[in-house]
Amino acid sequence: MQRRRFVEILAALAATPYLRAENAPEKQIVVAGGGIIGASIAYHLARRGARVTLLEKLRPGAGATSNSFAWLNATYSKTPRNYFDLNLLGIAGWHRLQHELPGALQIQWGGCMEWYPGGADADLLRTEVRNHQQWGYEAHLISQPEFRHLLPNIVPGPFEAASFCAQEGTLDPVHAVRVLMQAGKQAGVRAIYPCEVSGLEISAGHIRAVETTKGRFPADVVVLACGLDSPFLARKAGMEIPLRSTPGVLAHTAPMPRLLERVALAPGAHLKQTPDGRVVTGMEFGGALSSNKSLAHGQEMLREASQYLPGLKNASLERVTLGWRVLPKDEFPIVGFDDRCPNLYLAAMHSGVTLAPIIGQFAATEILDGASVKLLEPYRLSRFTV
């Protein structure tokens, strides 16, 4: 699909008003978790007319969200096709939210560059680009001159394969959570924090209320979107959520002059620059080699990245962050209702920043309309018990 047509469709979708669900005002929905997934689900539910209370242990965006590299993509690791489609809809969802919340979100749609000097990595990149092109993704192999035009401040060194994915972008995830929380509040969301969920009041197989450090909250539906805390609460409803986690360390500079307009995935160093001028660099997204968040390690990360972005050589390191990724056992989302506790809606996933808008939209449909979204069928908890 041509980009112009894609944007036209998004604009048309954004112009369509939300319809209030017939049963929404009668349902009291409690969302446990104020990260980007919980904030999105709460916002989308409230836009449909539901009465929503969001409970967050510390503060909105304080968990995995705050330490995410926040790369919006449906790139080469997003397979099989169903998972690619879901992430592509996530990207489209961020465009929709920009139309719904004009001027509020600070998304940088500069695309993403990735390159390798040669060998098996370069061969694999060429294969992955071709595969994603067959799925209609705007991914291209690019030449040295094209590379210099797209990333003029990067020194890539010799490379055999480089790709540019034009549809991709990045954002500040904590700022995005604030925007969604504010929009949700305007739509009627009641957000309470700090407020730790300690238990679930269950009768006849259904949750009747959520127990917290700030009292009891009656609920017709509970959305569990509290990241690595989700298994503890799910067990209280007789359900086991198989999650694991890997560390992600990021080094953040003080504000700098403009150096990068797009995400750069160099061999061994991933870089982006935020709208306020801070450069953020991390290691492989599959899991950092360590959980070392010392300033010395941060300086080492900047030195590694400076071989590709020389402007970092005199950068001032502001902070080093350590986040723990929310990874289901098979690394695919866990989302939806489960028969073992029919009014508990689960939402646990990696790629949460990319997926947040579409998971929010689909969750609202399933909770308020009683529908079962077919695109989510492969991601039910029941797949682990079959």
C-alpha cells in the first residue's frame, strides 16, 4: 500500500467518533497497572463510556515503561505474519492517537536504519528485508550514498548490507503515558497512586473487588496490566502467567545539538535522540549482557556508540537506567479473558510500547462489546495449557 493512501485511511479512521457501548456505564472496570499498556486500555475504555479506575503501585510509567528504548516498529523480529500484522496495527494506532490527541504526543517518525559489515548477519538482514517487503512493509536495502543522506552524522564503517524502514519511529514512553493518563482523566478515568494491589476478592469464580493498600475497589471487570507483578495477582485467581524477564540497560546523555533524526541500529550499539536533545544508547534488545547500571558502564556504552556517532565523544553522561522487560515464556503477548476467571482480563507483553494503542482498542472491544477479536486468538493464556 502506498504511504499516501495509508495515511489517508488513518486520517479517515481518526475522524470516526467513538461510539459509547450500551453497557459501558453499568460496568465498573478496575485497571491494575499504570504503564503504557494499562494507561492505553484505561483511556480506550473511558472513551467508550466505561467507568474506569486505574490503580498504580508507584506512579504512572514507573515500571518497565520508563526504561524502554521505545522503538515503534514491526521489523524483522516480528514474525510470524499474525504478530507482524499486530505490530503494524500498533504503529497505525499511534498515528490514530496523534489525530485524536492533536499536538500532545511527541512521536518522531524518522524511520530506522540497521546495518552489518558482512557475514551471516548481513545475509540474514537481506533475507529479512525481502520477507518484510513481501508482507508490504516499507523496508529497503540502501547504498552507501543513501546511508550518508539519511544519517549524515553517523560513521558506519564498511558494510555489506544496510536497511531503512521508513514507517518506524520512537517516542518518550513516560511522556506518552502522561498524555494517555491526562486524556483518560478527561474521559472519566479515576487514577489512584501510589496504590498497591494486594489481593483479589473472589466469589463463585468471579472477582468481586480488588484489595489494595488504599482500600477495597468493587469491580465488574479487572484488567491485569501490571507487568512482572501480574503472575502474583493471577495466582490469586487460580491462573499461572508464565513470564520471565531480561535486563535492559540504557545510557542517557545530557541535551546535545541535533545529531539524529531517526533510530540507528549499529552493530553492538542502538541509538536515538529525543526531542529535548538527549541521546539514548543501548545494547541488543534481546537482552543486555549484564544488569550493570553504574556510571562507569554508561561511559563505556557511550564510548562504544561514539565509534558510530563521533558527536558523542564529548557528551556528558546524565544517567544510566536499568529496566526489566516483561517477556511471556514464548515472547508473544498474553492478552484476553480466560475461562478460569471470566472477568479477569490479562495484558502482559514485550513490544508493549509499539502495541499499546491497538491493545487498548481491542481490549475495549472485547470487554465492552463481548466480542472476541480474531487477531488476538493466538495470544490467549490458554495456549500454555493445551
